[in-house]
Amino acid sequence: MKIALFTSTLEAGGAERVFSTMANYWEEKQWSVTLITLSDASSDFYPLRQGVARIGLGLIRDSDGLVSAWGNNVKRIRSLREALKKIRPDVVISFLDRPNILTLLATIGMDIKVIVSERTDPSFHHIGNAWNGIRRKVYPLAHAVVCQNDAVRHWLHTIVDPSLVHVIPNPVMGSPEKQDRTVRFRDFVPSLDGNDRIVVAMGRLSEEKGFHLLIQAFHLALRKEGGWSLVILGDGDLREDLRNLAIGLGLQGKVFFPGAVKNPTTLLNHADLFVLSSLYEGFPNALCEAMACGLPVVSFDCPSGPREIIREGVDGRLVSPGDMEGLARVMADLMGDPEERKRLATRAVEIVDRFAVEKIMDMWETLIKS
């Protein structure tokens, strides 16, 4: 099988992590795999197996990955089309809304099967009226449209034939054994109090991740249960705003931003509690990775994804979307109850079987071969 994968970048992010996992998995099966991005390959965050062919078009100019000027996008479409002509794949798979649109436009008239995949909830993640209008016109050209949960599936039914829509969750890999917790965290956060327990969160430092609510909730929880620190892994435009919020709440030495980590399980394995504070999601990788590491987890029951991952009261806790005070209460309860944290963590690791890489990749392969 000859596969081409296309997205905007391979920088740090949930969709990018899944894409690299898919590429490496199929290359190991000796499929012919080419991964194409609009960005240059020098910006890659995730490693690829040596046999994965890598094409970086070098056509990104802004932080959002795609500028709106259609003169630039015509160049992208032409470049992608030329690359696909040379590769001649059986199937091209595209991730993320605007790269999906470019892929469908680039493959018009070509004898290539096209699968596009939405990786977040379009009901909340707005891409602009022009892009959204084009998406509604070109998505019906796809041979299949993949999403990660039922909420997005229902949205896609409004723009494409329901028979084209397939739900495939993210794959979840197992985690290496735990080692010394404080030593590992001090490697990344030298000023961390070695006696503190650790709440960890992870994601792009952007508005939809809700880290401003998490910091406020942690501030309230810390009043009831001291002896904890909050570590937020990731980079983004809101880093200074979030840091200033923490300082304004008097949380110096308690909230840390060590940046993006190439292998987050290195730190997740040595934390005590994971919190997802997103306002909306697609299928949050960070939550899955934390559970795979045997962490008790708390999440806003936001659209969409967490409810399909967490089994409430069995392997984690769900809090009403955006309820900062409710989040603080649940965090404080778990921070003060090590036995409950242990009980949830024991069941959390079952996610590795529920969303095993082999199981999820079989779903992709069944779709491709159909």
C-alpha cells in the first residue's frame, strides 16, 4: 500500500503526534509512506522512522499555519498537487480543517482516494466564513471523512452524506515504568519544591485550553490542600498572560511553565494528578496519555471527547464545562485523598487496551481497504 499523509506542520500538538504514530506504524509494516507538510521539515517535533519519506513544502508564513490570502493558497494547492503526482499514492490522508480543504482542491481530477479528518469540534473551532463555506462545498468530494467522536460525526452529517463519515478515536500507547518522581521533574523545573505533590496539565497555551480557569481553580484548591505544585506543559501565545495570572494570585513557586516536552510520559509518569481544563476538544491526546501513565484524572465535561474517554467515577472525574469552582472542589477532594487517587489510577491504565494502537490502526486500515 502506498500512502501519503498531509497536514500543516509536524510541530508539537495532538494531531501531529497521531500523524507521526500512523506514519511510523505503517512504515514498520513496510507500506510506502510519505508525510507531507506545508511547513519545512526542519520544524518537526516528532521523530519519524528512517523509511518514512518526508516532504516539507516550506509554504507557511504565519503562526496559524495558513494565511487567508488566496494567492498564497493557490501556490500551496499547486505544490501539493505536484508532490502527489510524483508520489502517485493509492490514498492520501489529510488532518485538520484547512489542510483538508487544500487537499481536496489539489486532488480534483486525480485518480487518488482522499480521506480527510477533522481533529477538533467544528461547532466551536471557527475557521472563518470563507474557509467554512469552502469546506461545505469540497468535503462531499472526499471518499471518506473521519472524526474522533459522535458529536463531530453529527455535525459532519450536516455537510456530507452520512455514509462518508467514520468515527476513529486516537490510538493510545502504553507507558514506561515509573521512576523517581521529583528527580525527573527537577530536570525540567529546577525550582520545584521536592516535597510537593504535582498536578500536571498539558496542551497548547491558547484560549480554548482553559488554563486560566485551571490556575484559578488550583489557587482555590490550594487553600484547602497545601503541599502541591501545578506544572503546565506546552508552549503558546498565552504563556506570559498565564504566568502573570499566577503571579497575581500569589502562586510564585507553585505554578510552572517548562514548555513543550518531546516525550511527555517522562513527566506524566511522575505526577500525582492530571487536569484537563479545555473549553472544547476533539479527542484529547493529553488526557489519554495521562491515563495510560496511571494518573488519576479530572476533566471538564467539555465538547467533545472527555466523556468518551473518562468513565465517570470509575477511572476519572468529570466536571461541568467551564465550572471553575466545581473544578477546584474536585481537585481539592482528590488532592486530599490519596486512596481515591490510587483507585482511579488503577482503572485509568485500562485506556491502553480500550484504544490500543493496533485496534485503532485496524480501523484505519479497514477504511482504507474499503
